[in-house]
Amino acid sequence: MMVKFDDNTAVDFLVIGGGGAGAIVAKELSAAGFQVIVLDQGPYLHEEDFRHDELKTKDIWNPPPNIGQPTLVNDHSLQPNTFRKTPNETAKVKPFAQYGRCIGGGTVHFTGNYWRFHEIDFIERSRWGAVEGAGLADWPITYADLEPFYTKAEWDLGVSGLAGASPFDPPRSKPYPLPPMPVKSSGVLLERGARKLGWHPFPAPLAILSQPYRGRAACGHCGFCESFGCEWGAKSSTLATVIPMAEKTGRCEIRPDSYVRKISTDKGGRVDGVIYFDSHKQEHFQKAKSVVVCCNGSETPRLLLMSKSNLFPQGLANSSGLVGKYFMVDQGSMAVGTFEHPMGEYKSVRVTRIVHDFYDSDPKRGFYGGGGMDARFEGYPISFALNGLPPGTPRWGAGFKKTLSENFTRTVNVFSHTTCLPVESNSISLDPGLKDAWGLPATRVTYKTHAEDFKTLEFFTQRSLELLDAAGAIQKWSYPEGDKTAAVHLLGTCRMGNDPKSSVVNKDHRAHDVPNLFIVDGSSFVTSGRNQPTCTIQALAYRAADRMAQAAKNGGIATPA
Amino acid sequence: MTPVDASRRQFVLTSLSGLGSVWFATRWPAILAAQQQAQAAEPGKFQFFSPEQAANVEAIAAQIIPTTDTPGAREARVVYFIDRVLVTLDKPSQPKYVEGLKDLHSKVQGLFPGAGEFSSLTSDQQIRVLTAIEKTEFFEYVRYHTIVGFLANPEYGGNYKETGWKVIGFESDMHFEPPFGYYDAEENKAQSNDGQI
């Protein structure tokens, strides 16, 4: 049934990356009548490929020995990173950036947290002012511009939640399509603690179906959400939602195992296709009239930098020199508590209640930064036994076994999800020496946490401990905040803006330098929000696709000669 | 999973309301097939360890997760898991075991001159030996493999009959219904009582 295009057919839109953003762009554009090809590095997996098998996830990451098999994410043995904290250092090999590497991308294995940005997330620079050592800036769009597309995402994909339950929520034009998921013990404890403290807990919005929706089954509460693919199709990944819709149009080809190494341009500086490796490492040239880059905040700038040419000596779309700069990551803190009774927290979805009382920055706190909090059980049997026990627990023997047996069903983690300041020297670049298994330059990550971000983390650690106390924890602990050693939310590296000198794409996601090149993913972010980016990435994708379709229909996209 | 279990689950799942039941009826057999965890074959020959090495590794594992009022690493057949991963997923760790077991032998002789193998020591003596080597890389490897073997899917050769999962209170199932645990059950009850008043 699926359409198959020839390499020599210049399709209307070639989308690189079929993940959280790219799959939406592909579906919207093919539904609007355009021919679309999606090229993705990763495999095309299906529900029957997903297993309850903890050895086949990222969570068993361990210093050697390490027998975890990353099946849904990038494999650093094939695509290594190098890492350094500051530009003066020589980067050393280290697994740092992690991303979903299959059709559906990170939405296949994500937790499903689906927070809209608030109005303030788009205007932090004008509200807060400058922060020393950071490039805080306003977005070129507002919450009101994006609101219709948040609603579209929630209804198209299927999101469970309770509109109006949070006094901090921004205005919305429609309620959630599905009621919230049933509350778990962690949610009940969060509610009890938060109310005691005068906070305002509310049901977590989740991209997981609480009831059957548009031909898909409701969640069966099997518990294998975060890090796993959903066997039920109840998680609203793009794999379970818009990918089948795109294929049904008969105008969209999903081409997995296709690793793009260069975006090609013609003599006029317009994109005319891409060079990619197939699963046998054979090179192909696929023609296209327009290209949409939707890889992620790490692979997108890497591909643009690898696409340098005589016309674009700094890399494609990089006249500003900002491709790869202002790299932002998932910042957040964790505190842990144990409770008297068994909670069966390994069942069902991870998060059922959240708190947004400290979302906004508050000058009274004395530093920039804010965030949200949730309560969950962060573990599966193996990862919990390796990393989840209280400090001071014996590492082996009867004492170890006793604590492991008692705590597995009695532990709650309080997470905060916080702001990450955009800092120009934090970046994704090409490593000058190291190559990946295809002979392409490895990603070099430069990242150092800003001092204000550390203050924010410490603030939230204290709030989390208070919450555990108020909820009646019998034991609680936290970990000191240190430097980031890995990142899973990769943001900000092709920031959007109105000025071509200080941004990479315009407010419609078109590259300032290349008229038929678009970039839509976490790299478009100007500021980080509160470390729950998927909802906004997807709203941006719906909006960008809408703008692209209009421009193409009006002849507004200059295509190659 | 026995056929009775399978048909019970089929019943539970197909009796769910609405569209879900149609979805399950058409797709559950495929899911079941994919999820069924082939139980490890009955223990037979070791593929990597000699019988003597296996006895020593099993004895270490049984001190890391001992048999107490509940089963431990021995009952979960963790040594079979370790033997298998050393020839499959974790070949690079082979030399650590070969060297580590030699060093263990020396340590045993040093602490208990004239004693035989580690596995033949009393439990107290074994704990003394392991306490003396607990900071070594070898011990870290055995600890990691023991924990993983105790709790990984049984198809990898350990966690025999889901022993490890039962010890920690983890139920392996494809479907649960609320309430999931103590506090949400308590909350649901409180709410329904409120309703009656």
C-alpha cells in the first residue's frame, strides 16, 4: 500500500528524521496533497517488536561490565560522542547525548509527560532581563500563536488530562480529548504532601490513552512505559498515531535505516536533495524540492555542519555561526523517599500527579529559574537493584537483599523538571578526530551547567524533600547536584528568531540562509521551558507544517532550478 | 505460562469494555506469542565455566544474594545466567572471571591455609574472603552479573521461575487494573465512603 519513490523523483518535501516532529510534518504535508519521503537512521519497529525486557533498554547503562542492549536509542559503540565542559578542553570519548533512534524517535520510549509551555516560557528575556553568561532571549512567537497547534497535537495524537485542574495552566481553546489516567499511590502521596504545604497538585497530562481513542486501545497499565515501546499502541507515539495516517495518504514513503550524511545544494544555494547511506552502507542521492530537518537538537546541527560546501563554508544555514550553539539539556533534580505500605508502583504509567507552583521564576528566590515536580517510581527490577537503594545500604549479603525486597514496592522518587539556560559556549560540533562506524565525524558535546541552573536544582531538591516529609515518608534522601554526565532532551542548537544574525531559522522554521530548507525539532527552541519539551516540539511541528503547506501552495518556496 | 493462565488472561482482556476488546481479540495471540518468556531449559552443561569454577561462582552469588527466609541467587540459578552471558552478551568479561577466580583461590589459601575451594568453605569463612575482596573489580563484576541474573527475564537463564521477581514483589503481567497499591486503594475507598454519606 505504501508509495515508493524513485531516488530521481524530486519529491515536494524530504523529511529527515521520522520522530516526534518529523512524523507530524510528514503526515500534515502528505495529507495536504504533497509528495513526502521520510528518511530515518533507525529501524521501522512495530508493536510486536517491543518487549518487557529490561536488558534491552537504556536503563541498564553501567560502567563495564554492561550487558544492556540499546534497541530504541542510539548506540554509542557505533556512533560515539566526545565530551568536554568548556571550549578550551580537548574532548574525550564519552556517551553523552541520547536520542530515540527508530521510526517514532523518542516518542516511542518516552514517559508520555505532555506539558504545554506556559505563556511566560516564550517571553522570559523581556520579563526577567538578561542573565549573566547566558543568551536568554524571547521567542519570535507567543503562546497565543502556538495555542491552536497545542490543541491540534492533543486531539490528533490522543492526550489524557484534566483541563482547568491547575490554577497555573495557560488558556486553552479545548479540553483534553481523554480523562486523566487513574491515580497511583505516588500520585496520592504527592497530593497529600502538596496540599499540606499549600501547593496545587493536579492530574498529569500524558500522551497515553486512558480510554480507547480513534481505533487505538486504552492503556493496559502494564508498567513498561518509560524506556520501552508500547505493545498496546496506547502510548501516543508518532509511530502509533501519525505515521500510519501519513502512509494511508498514499503520498508518503517512510524509508527507515537511511542515514543522511549531507544535504546537497545547487549553484543557486538551494537545497536539491540529500546523500544518505542505506542499511548496507551504500550511498544514494535522493532528489527533493524542499528538505525539512527533524533529527533532534544534536543530530540536526551535526548534519548541517557536515553539509558544508563552497557556498556554505561554515556549514549549511550557518551564516550566523550559531548552528550547534546554545545547546540546552534536561535539567532536573531527584529526591527519594520510602513509605510504610507496598504501592505496586511498577504498574501503570509513571506519573499521575504533578505540581506547577514553582513553574515561574520568582525574583524573591534570588535567581533565575523555575520548574515543575512529579512523583513516580523510577525503576525496573534491575535498575532499581543497581541504583535505587538508600545511601548506606549494604552492597551485598542479607542486608542488601532485605532492603531490596522491602523497598522495591515502597519507594517514591520526587523529580523536578527545571529550566536550563541557553549558553552560547554549550554546543554540538563535529569532533576533529573521531569518526563513527560510517566514517562520519562524531558529535562533540561541550556542556557546562550554568550557576543559576545549579541554584534552581538545589531549590527544587529542598522542595522535593519537604514534599516527601509532608507526605509521610519514613526515610528520605537526595543526591548532590553535579555536572551533567548524559542528556536525553537535546534542545536549542538551531534557535528560531527574526534576526538572521542571531538565529538560524525564522518564526516559520525556514532557514534564514536557504529558502527551501526547514528545521523543526527541539533545536528550534530559544529557551528550554521546564524540561518537558515533547508537547511543544510537536505543536511547533504542526504549526511549521501548516506554514510550509501554505507557502508551497502559494508558490512561496523557491525550489531548485 | 500455562494454557490455563493464558486463557484466563484472554478472558480478562476480551471482557474489557468497548473498542479495546475488539482490539485485544484480534491482536492478543500475537502479543502473547511475542511476550511469552521461554523458561530456561533445565540446567545442563556449562558453556564457559568448569564445574569447579561454576561451584565457586555460584557460592559467591549465593553470598551476594543469600538464601534467607526467601530464595536467593542459588535458587534463581544465577550461575547459569552468568555462564550464558559470558559466551553471549558479555564475552569481554571472560578474562575477569578466569583471573578473578585464580586470585580468589590464592586469597582462600592465604586466609585459610590448607582449605580447599571457596565453595567448600563455611558460610562465615566465605563472608570473610569476600569482605577481603569486595573492593576488587572481580567482585564488582560478579555482583553486577548476580543482580542482573536474579532479576532479568528468565529467558536469559537466571531468575528461574521468576524467583527474583517474587522476592522483590514484582509481578510480571501484561495487564493490571487499579487500585495498584496501598495508598491509591485507601484513597479510592475514602472517596467511595464520602459518596455514601
